[in-house]
Amino acid sequence: MKKYLWTSLLFIFTSFLLWGCNEDEQNQEKLSDEELMETVQKQTFKYFWDYGHPLAGLARERSNGNDDIVTTGGSGFGIMAIIVGIERGYITREEGTKRLIQIYEFLNKSDQFHGAFPHWYDGSTGKAFSFSKKDNGGDLVETAFLVQGIITSRNYFNQNNEEEKELRKLATSLWEGVDWDWYRNGTENLYWHWSPNYDFQMNMPLYGFNETQIVYLLAAASPTHQIDPSIYKSCWENGTDRYQLSLEKDSAKPLFWAHYSYIGLDPKFKDGNSEKSYFQLMKERTLENRLWCINQKDKYPNYGEKEWGLTASDDPFRGYMAHEPTTNLDNGTISPTAALSSIVYTPKESLEVMRHLYETKPKLWGEYGFKDAYNLSNNDWYAESYLAIDQGPIITMIENYRTGLLWKYFMMDEDIKTGIQRLNWTFEQ
């Protein structure tokens, strides 16, 4: 009896000690907000550094596809991710300089279409890799995302050594080579695509509101192929009722619309048609996206204040899909980039999602940070993929929230200042 009693007491005491140790270990693993953001940035950075194409240096389009397909728009975000990596000490400034020179030399000798770049390249040959049958030439929107990074880099790499002078020279050549005016096709619009085989048959004018506002700033800012500022108003602001509808309540769209143009371009500005700054408008769109998800909890039980965010991403049903807050375009797929890249607009709400995903979704975390998407209503589906256009906004927008780094080095550019003045945009103080 005594032996049994002592054994029981020993078991209880040992269990108590182990419970205490486990609790201590959990407390040790609990990251502060700053540590959490640093962890996410550092892991995401690896996509662009470790997984960059060995010959082109550019970002591969995705982690689970053809390893030779590199993306121009995603590489623009990747250029800015490399700047973050230098500032955060993940790589040296010299290493970053060398990689960007590699990228710019590749671009200078690769296919261009009136100075614009294709959506995708074959990273081994420098030949355009068709995005679709008629989309085998210049893509002005992807070009703008790439140039946003290029311009940011020519201001950041400002030291007076041979390597950084060469980087600035190459960056300026690429920027000044884009013939934005050509992509008007003689009209008062800018068009998304031009192909040497199919001309302007894609016929997609850049009407607002969507992810393409940065195109107009760059086209107005170009020192070599400038468009008249009136084209911004005629096509972007007045080209369709969709512009006004998209800036009204309950019209939240995929959240990449709130990210891609504003990684370098600080959204705290108004144009001639907006009573609120674009920062405030994008904050409202983000909160509407979040509220939609909270209100769908009966349909998708995991949705809520800690699990929200609809944008374009991989999808368990359609392969790839632009998810948004409408019945037909929300199928239960949450994309981490949606909430995390919105951190500049909704820091408290985005950090809540970041922490929840990091601490409770181990299947979602991997070699390059958060995987592309998950859908718990479809047999607990987790994507195995990472996409450059989704990873890039995560690391860069977290940095803009923390330090404003990328906004600083893009907005300081003298050509960009000229473009802003020509468009008559006014910035909040």
C-alpha cells in the first residue's frame, strides 16, 4: 500500500514538473510582434534569394512548376525584397549589388517589346515565355511592377563605388528604355499588351480601379517616353463606371489590388477624383474583405477575426483563382498574403492573422515562409506552393509598416517626383 502511495505521489510530482517545463518551453517560443514579423520576413526572403534562377537571377514564378519560368512582376517585388534583406542583415550589401547587376544584365540582353518586358521569361534563354497564346510580347503592367523595383534600387544603391555606379547605370537604362507612349496605340488609353505576332489584339485598356495605377505614374514620369497626364483621367478615372463603384462601400475586390501598386508608391495621396487618400480607401477595402470573411463563418467555420483574406492565389478546385468577397468568388480559400500584405493598412488585424497562422497552422509554414493558400472546407487542403507575386508583397509591405524603407527610396526619385507633379497628386502630411 505504501509502495503504491509513493509511486502515485512520484507520478503526480513528475507530471507537474513536466507540465511546468512544457509551459516554459511554450512561453519561450512565444514571439513578440517584432520577432514574429522578423521571422516571417527572413523566411520569406529565402524565396527570392535561395530560390532565384541561377542564370537570370530573377524570381521563379512558382515553386511547383517549370523551374525555368521566371516572372517579371514578381521579380520587381523580389528586387525590393533583396533591399530589405540587406537592411535586415540577411545578406551583405555587396551580395545584393552583385545579384541585381546579374538581373539587370540578363534583362538588357533578353527579349523586350518596345522596351517593355513580357509577363514571363525562360530564365535560361532570355526568350519570352508565353503567358497565353496572344500574350507573348510586352506586358505593360508586369513591366511596371518590375520597374517599380528597379527605380527603388537605383536610389537605394547610392554609394560611389564601381559596382553601385554600374548598377545605377543599368537600372536607368532599363527604366528609360520602356516606351510607355507606344502602348497607347494612338488612342487616349494605355493598353496592357502588345505582341509582335498579334499586335494589340488582347485589347485590354487599363481602366481603373484595379492593380494598375502604378503604370500611369511611371508613364507620366518617364523622361524618355512620357504620356500626357490627361490620359490618366480619360482612361483610369473616367474610362468606366467600375472605377467609381470600386471605391464605394461593399465593393471590396481581391486584396492584391491594395498591394501591387503601393509597394514603392506610398498610397497616402489623393488624385483629382478621390475625396479620401488611397491609403484610406485601401484600408476600407481591406476591412470590408475582413468583415465579409467574418460574416461567412456559418458557411466556413474557420473564417473569423483570425482567419480572413481573399485574393488571387492557388486554389484546390480551379488551380489558380482570384478570390474576392462575393458569393461566386469565395469558395473557402484563404491566402496568407491577403491579410499579411495589408499590414500597412490594418496592423492590428493583420498581426492577429500572422500570429494565428504561425502558431496554429504548422502545415502552412515551410521553407519559404507561409505557403500560398489553404482551404479547410475541402478536406483540410493546404497548398504546397509558393508564388513570387504572393511572397513578394508579404516581406515588402511588412517592411513598409516597420520602417517605410521602400516607400522612402521609390518616392525620393526625381523622375517619380516629376510624374506626381504632372498628375497633380497631393500627399497627406
